[in-house]
Amino acid sequence: MRPLPVADPGTPDIRSATRFLLWLAGRIAWSLTAAALCGVLWIGSQALMPVVIREAIDDGLVPGDMNAVLAWSGVLLGLGIVSSVSGTVRRRLNVHNALSAGFRTVQLVVGHANALGAGLESRVDEGELVSVGSSDMNTIGQAFDIVGRAAGALVSVVLVAAVLLGQSPALGTMLIVAVPAIVLTMGYTLRPLHRRQSAYRDLQGGLTSRLTNVVAGLRVLRGVGGETSFARSYRERSQRVRDAGSRVAGAEAVIRGAQVLLPGLLVGSVTWIGAHAALNGSVSPGELVAFYAYAAFLVEPLGIFTETADRFARAHVAARRAIAVLRLHPTSGPDPAPRPMAPFARELTDETSGVTVTPGTFHAVVAPHAEGTRLADRLGGYTDAPVHYDGLPLTGLAPEEVRRRILVVDNRPRFFRGPLRAGLDPHSAATDAAITAALRVAAAEDIAEALPDGLDTEITADGRHFSGGQRQRLVLARALLVDPDILIVVDPTSAVDAHTEDVIAQRLRAARAGRTTVLISASPLLLDHADQVSFLPDGRVAGTGTHRDLFARHADYRLVIQRESGQAPEGDSRVEDPPATKAAPLGGAE
């Protein structure tokens, strides 16, 4: 069997949930076939056991022939061994099929989420992605887990019907009619369950999204005293999810009862007919025992049929959720024949705002927080806005080259769980000296030194035990290790003190000498080190120049800087020395 997860999950068929499930089945066709064959051997050998018992009774026990009894006992032992071995192999194959289908689904969704880039958060809730990667993955996998048993159950029912037709046409005919009727009845009872499951799944995804949002913003909520109201809102939503779960449980209880009742009625009917036939002398004692054994045996395949219908109906709902994500198209994409980028950084121009970034400069942009974030997304090629690199549309360039040469770092620092070293250098390509140098530029060397195991210290998801300023500095160090041709950073120092910010500004300018750096910030300490500043009060360039030049001659720029630095606006429109105090981002501190 191939190791999981696979290197290439393939290109899925997302025209419908059914086609997606069939596509998944095609990817593991050989193991599904092997599981089905093992399932036939596993339950088919059990279906033959009543025949062996009948022969042992009629040919051995009734006439007193112990040799016949021993011979048929040996056959029964052989069937038991076949059932045991094939059942073990079937179970192993079923687990492989379940994991393969589930992992492949998660790989596809995560890979597509990565391709969606910056547009993902605005189009898919975090809770929806979490649900696809957890509950939906398991639901789809469980459907393929039962394929082997379902194939065996189908063959065994056909085998039992053929045997009963030979012994008693009435019983055989009843079985042929009753089994499909029971399956159809159970299928009908599953319909309201699946509607309730779909509604429950929607509420569950919304609740998960709510929980992730609350956890992510817990520090802010506590700061403004809003944790109580959010807790109340979460409690109300969880009660709705609980009520939906209770409705699902009620429908499941009815179905589980029917799964016991309907096969039980069939068992009772077969036993009653067989007993009357034995009293009339039309069947032998061995055949009577076989009739009861078959009736008891049929409970298992009938239960498998119902479970199969239930699992695939659930998988159909989960598959619809998965393909809903897979159908999302990136907000921007390359031309059919993307062109390679120039070997070195070139002029980057955003037509929407009028910002032009000269190669090799330390460029700053002063803009409202939302406008600055949108500008960073445009310059990074995350939208289809008209942005040109060396005179060529950015959307027409090879996307892998754009990602390699242009790096955007937003103001929401994030880390994955694991060693700090892996969080700073996910590709494990940097030396300790390079990591130390990047940490020094970001004024973050003290953070690593204070950890018990240094760079090998395990950190939590998002590095939550670090302060906001520490996370900002670590994320900046991570970006410096990538060393892109063009680095675009949004509010990189909004959560650090003035002294540290000034140190970062000096070291960052020196470390990025000869390469292009774009800082979107209103901090005077950063602006004072910029080669050029672009002022975008309303999303369009209203002025360019050095920080001191703009501060001296542009009243609106001066008002923004004074407001952000905490100084009262001057009555005189001319100010000799711009402020150099700590400034918060235009959109407010994180």
C-alpha cells in the first residue's frame, strides 16, 4: 500500500458531490477491490456455515456417523479460518481506504486554500475549513471504510437466497422480497436524518468559526470588557447546536430501532415457517437448524446495508462542503502563458493608488490602515488590480516567481506549533548564524535567548505565549530570512516601544541595502529612515518626498503624523522639526 498522505492528490472532479466521491474511489480502486474481495470471503464463509451445520446434523448426528461429523467439523473449522484471515486483511484495507480518501480530501482543500491566497479569509470561514479538515475528513473516510463489508454482505445475501430457494421455495421467495423491502424502508427513514444532519453541520461550522474568532481575539475582548457578551453569544449558539444535535439523535434513535425491529421480524418469520415445515415433516432437523441460522445471520448484512446507506449519505453532505471550497476561484490568476520575472527587482507601480516603488529603495507609505492593507495585497499580486512590474502586468507573470520575489508581511503575526527554529525557517535552509543575524536585525535576539531551549524551544500555535511586540519582531525576522527582492511590511512595529522601533528601523535599512523595502506605517521613527514617503490620505497619492519634506510642506500629512504621534496639531502650518515619538498605526493598535 502507498504511504499516506500521497505526494500528489490529483485533480478532482468537482462537478458534483457524487462525482467527487466516485473520483476518490477511482484513486484507490485497487485497494477498494481488494477490500471487497476480502469482504466476500469474510462474510461469504459465514454464510456457508449453516449449510455445513445442516450436513453435519443430517449426515452425521442423525444417523450416528461420527466420521461424517468430524469431516464436516473440519470443513467448518476451515471456513472459520478463512473468515478470520480475510476479516483481518479486509479491516486493514478498509482503514487504508478510509485514511486515503480522508487525507486526499484534506490535501486538496488545503492546497486549494493556499492557492486562494489573501482572498481566502473573506470567502471561507475558518470554522468551515476546520470542519472540512476534521469531521468531514472522517465522514468521507468512513464511507470508504464500509465498502468491503457492503460487497461481502451483498454477495452473502444472494448466496443465502440461492440456498433457501433450493431447500424451500417459499422461504427463498420471502427472502428475495423481504430484503429489498427492508433496505428501501430503511433508506426512506434516512432522509429526514440527513436533512437534520445537514442543518446540524451548518450550525456546527458556524459555532467553530465563532469559537476560533473569540479565542483569537480574547486579549482584545478582555481589554474592552467584551468577553461576557461574547460568552453569552457563544452559549446561545451552542444551545442551538445542541438542539439540532438532539433532533439528529432522535432521528437516529428511530433508525436504530428500525434496524433491530425489521430484521427481527424477518428472523421470526423465517423461524416460524421453518418450525411449521419441520412439524409437517417437509424439512429435516438439519434444515430447520439451518433455517434459523440463516435468519440470525441475515441480521448482519441487513445492518450493513443500512449503515452503508447512512455513511454514504453523510459522506455526500461532507463532499458538498469540500467541493464548495474547491470550486472557489482565485481572485487573480496568470495569463495562459505567464512570463518570467526580470532577474533583479524592477520598478513596481500600483495604478489604483498611483504609488511607484523605485527598485533598491527604502520606501514608506502613509495611508489609512484598511487602504494600506489593500495596497500591500495589490503590490503582492494577491488581487487582479492593475499593478505593473518593470512595465508588465503583475498578473501576467509566473505566480511562483511573484511569490518568490515579492513577500508581503501583514500585521497579524502567526506561527505554527513546533520549535521556534521551524517557525522562523520552515524550509530548514538557514544556518544558526543566519537566523541569529535575522533576529538581531529585528531586535529579537533577546526573545530567543530568554527561552529555555533557545531556538529549539517548542512554541504554541500562533506563539500565543509571546507578547504582541515579540510576535511582530519574530515575524519580521522570519521575513528577513526569506530575503526577497521586494519586501512589503504592514505596521511592523505597532506593538513595540519607541527605543526598539528606532533600533529596528536603523538595522532594517542597513540589512536591506540595495534591495526594495516597502513599509506601510505612520510611525515617524520609521518614516525618518525612508528614502521616499508616499502619502495616501484617501487611497490616492497626495504627496511624495522625504518624511521631513512632506512634514514641512504638506498640512494634511503633518496633521496625520501629529495625531498618530499623540501631539496636538500646531496652529502654524509650518513646523521645522517633525516628531520622532512612538506612533500607532492609522487603523489603531492591534
